[in-house]
Amino acid sequence: MTSSLDHSQSQSSKVGRAYRVVLPPEVRTALGVREGDRVIFQIKDSEISVQSLREFTRALQGSYANLLSGAADELITERRAEAERE
């Protein structure tokens, strides 16, 4: 069985007081986070992924943009059809 995890990108950190974990410099750079930034932890099975709140929000907006633009286009089409009927 082959693991999909790229170990060349793996970093470790120790769990400290109050269960705090310090992000290694390579991880901070890869995520583009600075002190005070918020991050999102996503848990699936026994794995955790970390993403900057900024990137998480951007991805979420992108996934809903297609839905919203389709709904907006549909609404515009409906309004034009109503205007033509009047």
C-alpha cells in the first residue's frame, strides 16, 4: 500500500502547555500565516489539516460563487421574461 502523504513536506512540533502547538517556520511560510492570523483545523478520521482562514474563506467564496452567479443569471433571465410579458 502506498501512502499519499508526501513526507518531504512533513514537519513536527511538540504539544506544549495548554495543548498549544507552534507551527514550524516551513509550515508558516507554506500557509502564508503570521503571528495573530487565524487558521482553520479540519479533522477527517485521524488526520488534521491546517489552512489559513484567508485561504479557507477564499476557497469557500469560490465554491459558492458558481452557485450564486448561476442563481443571479437565472433571476435576471426571469426578470427580463417578465418585463417582456408586460
